[in-house]
Amino acid sequence: MPAISYVQRWRNLIARGSDKNGITLSVSKMSKQATYSTSSVSVLPEAFMLWRLRLAGRVLRQAKVRPANVAMNWTLDDRKRSRGRPEQTWRQTFGEDLQGMGVTWREAKRVASDRQRWRNLVA
């Protein structure tokens, strides 16, 4: 079957809600909370924060010369930037996650050296 017929089939499916073979397309209108409660996934921003914290623990435990650790501790030089809102860096986002937990960078580096303590902090 040529590719154009697949495109036409999807257009018909979207336009009418069903196609000639009985395949129906339904769009349910659920709130975010209802979607989260019916699925096994927690609230996405919290899930991403947890992922970032787990990753940061691995990076902080690495040797200081590893590229990921160097990148995490590297700060930009004072240069003229372009107009508009500055881009959010991974380091800034991680710092906000730590601040939300009430932990400083220094404490995070110290705790991350012990895997079990980091897991307890993140969980």
C-alpha cells in the first residue's frame, strides 16, 4: 500500500473519529491529577527531580577529573550574553532541587560520597 494512502487513512480517522475498518479514535478529557492517579507514574516534575538527584549522586561520586564532574563544577566566565532570558543550566536546576530539600552544595558533595546516605536523602 502506498504511503499516501496511510496518510489519507489517518486524516479520515482524525476527521470522522473512525475509519471504514471500524477502528475508532477517542480522545478522553482527563485532568492531570486523574491521569496520575490511574497510572503508576508519580507527578512528572517530581519524577524528573528524583532522576536528576540520582544522576547527580553518581556524578558527585566520580573522580574529580571525569568530564561529567568537571562539567558539574564548572562555571561560566563573565562574558557578555545575548539579549533575553538567560538559559537555565543543569547546575542551576540541580541547585534549585537541593534548595527545595534544604541541602547546600557542600552538604550534597559530602553526603553523595556515601551511597546509602545519598539514597536516604533523595528518597
